[in-house]
Amino acid sequence: MYDPKAARNTETKLKEDGTKMCMRCRHVFDASNFYKNKSKVDGLDGYCKSCRKKAKYLKFKE
Ligand SMILES: [Zn+2]
């Protein structure tokens, strides 16, 4: 089943409790497990640090 609403919502946001879901592994981590990324709405990268290390096609300054 195709859900356009869910498909559009691939960008995960930081929650009020300070946790965020990784776009890649779909696990929820503390905000400290995400690199900072100014281009994102919440200022945090969409991938957790562990996934970001695996996805080396993008470089980020810390
Ligand atoms: Zn991840």
C-alpha cells in the first residue's frame, strides 16, 4: 500500500524529549548521537553517528 503522507515524511525531527529517529536504521537515539547539520530543520543530521560513519559519501564538519 502506498501512503504518500508517510513517503513524504522521511525527514525525522528532534522530539521534545530530546530524542530523534535515524532516517537510515529507524532507531531512536538521544540527540547526542547525531551530528550537527545546519541545513536540517532541527539542526541535526538525519543519520545517527553510527549510520553516518557507514555512509561516507557525505562529509560533515563537527
Ligand atoms: Zn542510524
